[in-house]
Amino acid sequence: MATLGNPKETIAILNKYNFSFQKKFGQNFLIDTHVLDKIVNAAGITKDDVVLEIGPGIGTLTQYLCENAGHVIAVEIDKNLIPILKNDTLKDYDNITIINDDILNLDIAKLAHEHGAGSIKVVANLPYYITTPIIMGLLEKEAPVKSITVMVQKEVALRMQAAPGTKDYGALSLAIGYYCEPYIAANVPPNCFIPRPNVGSAVIRLLLREEKPVRPKSEAHMFKIIRASFNQRRKTLVNGIKNSPELGYTREQTEAALLSLGLGASVRGETLSLEEFARISDALLDME
């Protein structure tokens, strides 16, 4: 069995199976053992854990997870990688379940239950084109997840942990902050991958909150307000809400709600905290 994590072994496996990278799956395989160690350490994997890995590729990170976890569920969308995983790179591990499917189609609660886990830890080197849908899908469905430790594009990691008033702050920062405590564990340069991506990457750990930091009357309504305020970033919150196809408030209603909270009509979403968005959402709901 090939021990992966360096360019030589990775290239040997790719050549052995005549593997071609699929651009549509955003495939970039890790070739740096230090980064692999950092991911496993940041995730805090122990033998008590059931780990869900999204996009194992040729099994590089998966080998490290199998060495450290109780059980690993690896979900790979590319059917061409399944023989490599099953017949070669992971064949010596008895604590692995390999599933050929799209993670967005799977019932995570059912998977956890089948493996006797109340909750699981998610670890992944995510395809950058689908990072946000995968993470938000896990969070919004309230899947039984303890933590999510993922490799993402560096600028996305910065947006996930950005504070109000900073250039990276936006709807994603607020959504992540509502569900999780984010922590950037490592920055990863392009030369740690085959093929090399055009951007820098980062490992971010999202520890799911036991209790949400705010309690809006309607979570769905609050996120409609948040989306409206960042759809046109340079616009005021009043204009964003007025122009939103998801909402039906007039300028006067929004201005009255802001005034009732001691906020001016010229306030912009990029300066507001999660708590302030919750209060604005509740104030608008009270007007209906």
C-alpha cells in the first residue's frame, strides 16, 4: 500500500491508474505531510470519533484520518477514484466506509446513526467552487456535526471569521458566526497541491455552537434581511431591504424599524453585528 502525502507517491498512484483530473470536480490533491498533520490536529481526531471526509480524492488525508479515528466515512463523487481507494490506498484499513455519491444528496443524520455515532466530525479538502453550499448545507440542515475542519480558499476562510466593519465581512461571516466558532488553523501555499491552485488556501475549524448567540423570532427572516443588506454592498440597509425580492417592506417601514432601535436611516449592513440584525428582523416582523 502506498503511503501518500508526498509528490512522488501521489504521482506514482496517478500514473498507475492513468488518472485524469476532472476540472468539474475541482480536484487538487495534497502533497505535504506537515499540512496533513495540521488538519488532523486542528480537527482533534481521536479513536472515539466517527469522521466524515468529503472528497477523499486518492485517499491522502483519509490515511491520516484512519490512523487516528475510530471510523471514517469517505464520500467521493468521482467514480474513477473509487477503485484507487478500495483496491489500493485504503485497502489495508478496516475502519473505513467508502461511498460514491454527492455529499449534498446524503442524509448525514442517517449515516451517523448507522455507525453508532451521536455526532460526527467533518474533515475535508473541499473543492473551492462548492465550499459554501457544502458547509451551509451541513449547518442549515442541523446535521449531527461536532466540528467541521476544512481546507478552503484563503479569502473564503477570511470571510468566514471576519468582524463587522472589515472588508471581508458579509453574509457568510454572519451565517458562520451564528452556527459556529471559527478558527483559522493554518495558511497553505499553492505548492502543497497537485495540480497547483491559482490561489492560497487555509485550514479553518468551525466548532459548532451548543447554543446560538442570538434568538431571533424567525431565523429564516433574519437571514433574508442579512442577504438583502449585502446583495448591493454599497447601498444602505434601507435600500437593500426595499430592493430585495425576498422581502416586501417599504422604505418607510424599514426606516421606522431602524429608528425604533436607535439606528439611522443611512446605516449599512457591513457595520452591523449579528445581534443588531436579529433586532432589526424582529422589529420588522412586529410591524406586520
